Amino acid sequence: EVRVGFSDGSSHVVHSGPAEPISTGLTISQFHEELLAGMFQSHSVGRHSVIVGPPGCGKTCVVREFAARLGYRPETQHLYSDMTTRDLFMRRGTDAFGDTVWEPGPLLRAAREGNMVILDGLDQLPTGALNVLHPLLIDGEVALQDGSVYKSADAYELIRAEVLAEVEAS
């Protein structure tokens, strides 16, 4: 069974039974076209998709096809069972002077640039790390390890409009 899951917790079965492997030449079957159609519907109303299925059924290939058809250049973030919430968004690096700096990971880069990220291995994340994704996916904002807060363009514009209204009223 392969499902398209939505950020509101609902899901839709797009294929039941044995999954047909997809070739590396991206020959898209009817099964994959149905999956893509569900993803396009979700994307058109601002919903995120989660694809769950057995290894080799073509999840990553279909997501890459989805991205290509929409003009995205997806980045993959591989997830693992001992990943911390910090690892989801940022990683430690060093600057030219050897000082520790926080660098954005693929998920944060994609959010900032309006791009797509493939979270490969989402089922392996511990619950705590998975819960941290919720504010970003639903509210478009997340508190980061460096003390800053990421806000989506929509959330930023809302705050900007409120500040400008207050300034004009003074």
C-alpha cells in the first residue's frame, strides 16, 4: 500500500497491492501518474506531501519527477534514528578564523529559498524530532539553534504590515 499523506494528518491510498519498481530511465506507470496527480493536487492548495511505501517502489523517483515538472531543484536530506532536532535545520561548522558557526541544512535552505527538500527516511526519525517539523510545515516558522527564528515569506509580510500600520498610526 502506498499513501499520500497530508500535513493535516489525513491521507489517501493511491495504490494497494504489490508496488511496481520504477526504472532508472523514469518510465512512469499509471500507478506513478496517479501518485503524481495526488501530489499536484496537494501542492496546488499549499499542502505538503508525504510518500510512504516499501523500498524500491519508486518514491524518490516520483518525487524527483514531481519536482522536475514544477521546475524545482530538490535537495535530499537523509534522516536517521539518532538524528536530533538541531540536525534537522542546522549544523555546526567553522568560519575562516576557526570559530564555530551555525550553517543551514538542506531543510532550512529549501524553506528560505522556496525550494523543495526530500526528507528521505522520515519514518526513522524519533518522535521529538518529527514534532519539530510541525511548526515549520503548518505555521511556516521555527525557532533555530542560533537564537534566530525562521518565518515564511507570508508570516514575515504579515508582521511587516502590522509594524508599518503601527508606525503610521503614531
